[in-house]
Amino acid sequence: MDLLLISLTTIIIAAFMQNLRRRRSNIPPGPPTRFLIGNLHQLKPLWTQSFSEWSHTYGPIISVWLGSQLAVVVSSSDLAKQVLRDKDYQLCNRHRTARMTQNGSDLIWSDYGAHYVKMRKLCTLELFSLKSIECFRLMREMEVSSMVKSVFNDLMTDDQKPVVLRNYLGSVALNIVSRLVIGKTFEPKEGREFKSIVDRETRLPGATKMLDYTIWLKRVSSWFTSDNAFMKHMARKRKWFKRAVMDEVYGGRDQKCFVQSLLELKEKNELTEETVMGLVWNMLTAGADTTAITIEWAMAEMVRCPTVQEKVQHELDSVVGFGRLMSDTDIPKLPYLQCILKEALRLHPPTPLMLPHKASESVQIGGYRVPKGATVYVNVQAIARDPANWSNPDEFRPERFLVEETDVKGQDFRVLPFGSGRRVCPAAQLSLNMMTLALGNLLHCFSWTSSTPREHIDMTEKPGLVCYMKTPLQALASSRLPQELYLLTFH
Ligand code: HEM
Ligand SMILES: *[C@@H]1O[C@H](CO)[C@@H](O)[C@H](O)[C@H]1NC(C)=O
Ligand SMILES: *[C@@H]1O[C@H](CO)[C@@H](O)[C@H](O)[C@H]1NC(C)=O
């Protein structure tokens, strides 16, 4: 009985103190918290949904306690500007767990400082510059045309069978990124092992898991999962990396790829092996899913909006015609196609909360104090649907971008699929090119209809940092171009 009483009073006092601390410290308002778990018990699997609901109640900047970790979520373009532009310098690091992230010697997890600036410059120069994008143009076109060909071949076998687009998009995206980064595509076995390692990585405690947010739970969980699991995982990852990437990298290649440039620098002792692996891993994991997901969402909208689909096909027919496939150089002449992609990125940003940032020191945002150590989320999905800045925000209407030329690469704070500021996605231009090319070819080569009534297409999101469609899109395709075009081989 005594014990119960003591624990009860402790809980009450602790809750009271937490409340007091919150009021004193002028941190942003937020939903009431529970002792130790904060708001975890109320948080829906789709975090964006909970964050948006709370923002309606408490305003565009809120505090959410993920256990003992304070997260500040901003959901308006003005506050995003403060986070990503005005206070960018204080807010541009990330929380990381040393074990999973090469101690931050890579790019994504590196703290902003001399090492980061050097890595960022290197990646921009070697991988994301306009020159590099141009250099790899043919390679992208080859991969996309081979995707079209394989869709076509599958239709030849059975044209009543719905196409599960995700299967094709996942491989074309991974192929393009891996050829860019390591100069080759993975063999099926290497590809499967890669996926399995990535999958395992997100499941290991100490990755970006819920448990991680509650310091006390993290301790408990670490009692059960020894360092052994990590060691084993890292060994497997290194082995894969050595086999699939390093062993072949010195072989003859037509074009110099990113990892070769990295290795030259490693030989000059400017980079460590950890960094080389970290950078390659960053690009493979950040680049493939995001682009595939965006195209899948865009295609779902195309199936739902036949008038939009017809309109873009009309544009493609008049610019590209019926005698060849669309190429990268057509992109500037296809404004409506570009608008469709922008609209897809507005409504379905693949990272709806970007990658979280961290307050390296205490800063003022929107009149509130964001204390040092807080995690800062920018709800770019909510911002891009803010009725204050968009008319009929929930409607898929690419025309809105025709009327008003709008940047989606971080200049316009109403739509920030790639983030903005120091940490903005360095691959924004590259991925726009990749996605426009793939989307354009899918729409030029085939007409797409739904196998179920259009209203029944499941547009719900799967929970996660990266936002997949919950149900993979299935659509019926029929070819639109003369048969010989699909059978041309580049390889
Ligand atoms: C639809 C495609 C993509 C979207 C929407 C996207 C979005 C983002 C976002 C929101 C961030 C975080 C920005 C921040 O923290 O403020 C980011 C970072 C990053 N992205 Fe992308 N990305 C895409 C494609 C790619 C591709 C294709 C690559 C590489 C080949 C890539 C590589 C990276 C890297 C390395 C970072 C970390 C940058 C840093 O921390 O300095 N992304 N991306
Ligand atoms: C990270 O740093 C710690 C201490 O500096 C070191 O013991 C550990 O081996 C490093 N881990 C990696 C993956 O580099
Ligand atoms: C979005 O709308 C708000 C409220 O009308 C306005 O203050 C803000 O400047 C707009 N943002 C942009 C980037 O236009």
C-alpha cells in the first residue's frame, strides 16, 4: 500500500513539474502529456495526421513529447521560413545514433561543419551538378526505355492483368541511382540482399525507432539487444558493400562513377573508408525509394483523373510524336508534364516531415522558445495543403502551376518537398529530371485505366518516414505507340 502511495505521489509530482517547466520555459503549446510517455500514447501511426490535428487545435507551432524527447512541429510556410532560412544555422543538425550512421562521417547524418561542407561540395560537384546530370542523360534514358519495354512485354503475355507499377518503378529508380553512384546495376541477388539489409536496418533498435525516443525505454531495450546484433549487422553490410560495390569498381567502365572519384580521394587520404561507404549508402537509400514513390503517387492521380491524363498525352504527342520515345531534352518543351510532377510532389511529398532537424542551441521560433536538443519537424505535407496559401488544396490540379510559375526546389516556402536551406536535398534537380522522364514515358507509351472503379483507388498513406501508398497501385495499361518502338534495344 505504501509503495503504491509513494509511486502515485511521484507520478503526480512529476507530471506537475513537467507542466510547470513547460509553462515557465515558453516552449510551444501542445497536447497534454502523460508521465514518462509524453504524447506517445496519442500519436497515430501516421504522425503527420496527429501533427496536423494538433496544429488545428494549438496553432502552427506545437510541442509534442515523444517520451522524454521534445519535438517541435511547424506547419505553416512562415514558420518553415524561420526554421529553414532565418534560424537555419542553429537548426541544421540532426539527431543520430552513432552505430547506424558511421558516426556522422557521411553526408545525411554529418553535423554542419568543415567535414559536412567538404562532403556536400564534393557530392554536388561529382554527382548533382548540371554537368553530371547531362553526362548521365543517356544512361537514364536507357533505363527508362528498358522499363517501358518490360511493361510492354508483360502486357504481351496478358493485357488484362493489372500492372503493379511499384515493381517496375522500384527497379528503374534503384538502377538509375546505382549506375550513377557505383557505375553498375545490381545483380538480382545483390539487389535482394541490399533491400534486406536496408529493411533490417530500420528494424534494429537504435535506428529511427519509436523506442529510441524514450530514453528510459531505450535503456531497457538495450539490455535485450546486445551490441552483438549491431556487430553482426555491420559485418553483413560491409561484406555486401565489398562484394557488390568495391570488388568491381576498378573494372572497366564507360563513365567514371561517383564511387571511383571517392576512392581516388581516399587514396590521397582525404576520405576514410567509413565515409566512402557512408556516402554510397546515403545515395542508394535516399535516392531510390523517394523517386519511385513519387512516380507511383503521380500515376495514381493519372488513373483517377483521366482528363489530366489525356491532356498530358496530347502534349506528349504534339512534342514527341509517334516515331520515338520521349527523351530528357524534351523536358523543357513539356510544361504540363512538369506541372503534374510538381502537383504530385505538393500533395504527396515522399518525406512528409522531411528529415528531422535538431536545435543545436536554444532559438526563438514564432515567439516561442525551441530549447537546445529539441527535434524540429517541418510538416511539409501540411504546409503544401494549407488553405491560406492554396485554393482547393486537396484537389489534384496541375494547372495551378501553369498559371503561376512556382519553384519546388526550396525557393518557395509554400511547397517544400525537398526541404530548403543548408540541408536542402542536393539531388532535387537530378530527381526532377529522373522522375519527369520516367513519368513522361509511362504516359506517352501507355494509356492507364483503373481495374476497379476510380473512386475506390486507395489513396491512403503507409506510416513511415518515407511515405508509400498503403495499397500498391494496380492499373490496366494499353500501348499507344507503334509496336517497334517498344522493342528497340539500347543495350
Ligand atoms: C523525389 C525525390 C526526392 C525527394 C522528395 C527528396 C527529399 C529530401 C529531403 C526532404 C531531404 C532533407 C532535407 C532537410 O533535412 O532539410 C533530403 C536530403 C537528402 N537527399 Fe533527397 N530527396 C529525393 C531524392 C534524392 C535522390 C535521388 C538522392 C540521391 C541520389 C537524394 C539524396 C539526398 C541526400 C544525400 C540528402 C541529405 C542532404 C544533407 O543532409 O545535407 N535525394 N532529400
Ligand atoms: C565511432 O566513434 C567511436 C568513438 O569515437 C568509435 O569507438 C567507433 O568505432 C566509431 N564507429 C564507427 C562506425 O566509425
Ligand atoms: C501564405 O499565407 C500566409 C497567410 O495568408 C501569408 O502570410 C504568407 O506570406 C503566405 N506564404 C507565402 C510563401 O506566400
